[in-house]
Amino acid sequence: MALSAGTRRTVACVLVGLGAALLVAALMIPTYTVSKVAKTPLDLEITTIAENQKGEDSLVLDSKSLTTGDGPAVVNKDVPLVSQRFVTVEEPSDANEMTLQAGQTLRRTDVQGDTGLLTATIDRVTISRTDGMPVDTEPNGSIAVTVNKDGSVMEPVQHTGLGYRFPIGTEKKTYPYFDINVRKSFDANFIEETEINNTKVYHFQMTAPVTSTWDVVQAPANRLTLPASKWGVTDVPADTPVTMTRYYTNVRDLWVEPQTGTVIKGGESIHLFYARSADKPEVTALKSHIVFDEATVESQIAIAKENTDKLSLFGRIVPIVFGILGVIALLAGLFLGLRGGTAPAHASPRGTRPTPAPTAAPDDTPTSRWNADDDAPTTQFPRGDYDAPTEQIDIDKKRP
């Protein structure tokens, strides 16, 4: 059924308005909505498990041998190690900032019970939900490495670099990365772009130089004085007290999914040793190369994919769909509006006044006219001898 001119104009205006609105939305969504979506989620809950690499050194000092027996301290070889970390979101957290808490343990699995626990830490830090950097407030975090009857002892610590997340939209550049063992940031340098299980990742590497742990935390285990024989020192008498400091160094590798900043894979080549000088290790406390296991890698990939799908939906798919629909609606509205405005008058059966048929004049009228609006000339009928008046002449038959 054909639409009237008024209806066509209304539909055309609606289509043009809808098309314009869709085009505006297509332009605004990538710049406005994505900025709201591109944040680390507040329901973040991540468990990572890392294991020592088979075929590489995995050395652990037997702490009991430091205080018992007459011989030197014993360093166990080929020790199976597992590092477990559980990251959750805590308060304070809001639309722009979030507080992460990471509980981490390192234990040897060949020893049962608490004796297998080598280290345990709890780290808290408040970060930006977009770039992953710690907030400017002081202190912005805390670390616990000891416990008492009331639980973990949290010490305020100012964090200065990335820790558990990289920025949304990670770039191929150097980032500061915070090492909780020495409580300082060191450069995490971009190494290469590669793939892990068909997922594009950026490989970064951070090196923590040899650092005295005693200078970080003055815990008893970080500086020990024992007889030379316990340290295996032979250049002095066996019973001579020798004080050694525990030193730490680490090479950390991180493989990051760049769109979301998710750490897909992580590894540490950690070395703790006792020495009288930082440049001359004497007794190994811990040396191992620990890397995320395959289940952790797959879990991290799944987390990254979930977030990249969300970013892709609002950053690309929705704007494209809105843009196409907007163009179609706009063109349809313009076409309908222009078509309705240029249609000829005879195209519509309505609104056109028909031309009336001529009307014959009555027989007793000497003239016949068309409708007064047609400006037709008047028709004159010829004059004849019909009903002509008769002139009567009186003739006198008798003449005078």
C-alpha cells in the first residue's frame, strides 16, 4: 500500500535521525565505553603454580645442618620445589584503583609437613586499574614475612613498580618491576614478541642485582655467625667465629598478553647464598629455576582471552555494526525523503481536481457557454425567420 506524502516525510525523518544517532554511537563507543571496560576487573582471583625445571640445578640448604652435627652445612641437590601464589582483590578498591593481596609460598615437596616450607610472604599493594602502577599515596602497600601469636606481621612498604599486572595495552618498552624480596624496582626490558599456545605475548626480563637481604630486613636468618667449620671455611681455624650475610639475586622472565596486561607465563632464576663478600658466594641457600606449570599457563590464557573478547566487543565489533546500520538508515531516510518531495502531481489520485465536462445550453437560449472558469467563447446562433413579427398593411380597396 502506497504511503501518503506526510507519512513518507515522517518515516524519512525518523530514519535520518536514527542513522545519525547510530553513527555518533559508533564513534563514541571506542573512546568512551572502552575506557570504562579496559580496566582490571574487581573480581580478580588468580592462583599460579610454578615448579623447578627438570635437568637444571635445584639446590637447597638443609637448615638443620647449620645447628647440628660436627661437619659443614649440607646443601641438598635435585630438590623438587613448588611455588604457589594466590592473588585476590581487597579493600580499598573502587572504579579507578584496586588493592591486590598476594600470598606466596615456596616449599620442597620431598619433605612432609611444615619442615618443607622454605619461604612465605604476604604482599599488599594498591594499584591503578588501568596502568597497573602503584598509587601515589604513602604507604601504598605492606609486606609480611614473619608471624606471631596474632598472625602475620605486616610492615608498611612503599611499592614503586609493576607487580602482578602489566598495563592495559602493554607496549614494547622498559617498565619498572617491583621485587618484594629486596623491596626495590628494577628495569623489566622488552626482549621479543612471541607466541605461547597460539597467543601473542611480549617477553620481558628483569635482573635483580646481588643485594644484601640484611640491608632489607634485619631478620636472624639474613646474617649468621657460626664456626668456620660449619661454613666450610678452611683459611682460618675451625672454631673461629665467621659471620656471613645472606645475599639475593634473581633473573625474572615475564610473558605478557599485551592487550590486557595479563602475565601468561613467569619464571625466576633465583639464587640465595651466604658470603662474607657479595662478589664471592660461599654457601648456597637456594638456587633454582622456577617456571609456571602448563595448567597455570592455560588458566592465564583463558583469563586474558575473556578480557580481550570484552575489549574487542566494545572496541571493534559494536562500533562496526552500529556504523553499518547507521549508514543504511541514513541513506534509506534520504532516499525516501527525496523521492517523496519530487513526485509529479498526477502520480497521486488524490488532491487533483478533475476537469468538468461541458454543459449544453438550454434550447430556448440563443447562446451556449462552457463552465465560467474555462474562458470559452460565446457561440452565436444565426438569426432566421422563426417567429418574426408580422407587419399588417391596411389596403383600401376603394380609391378616391
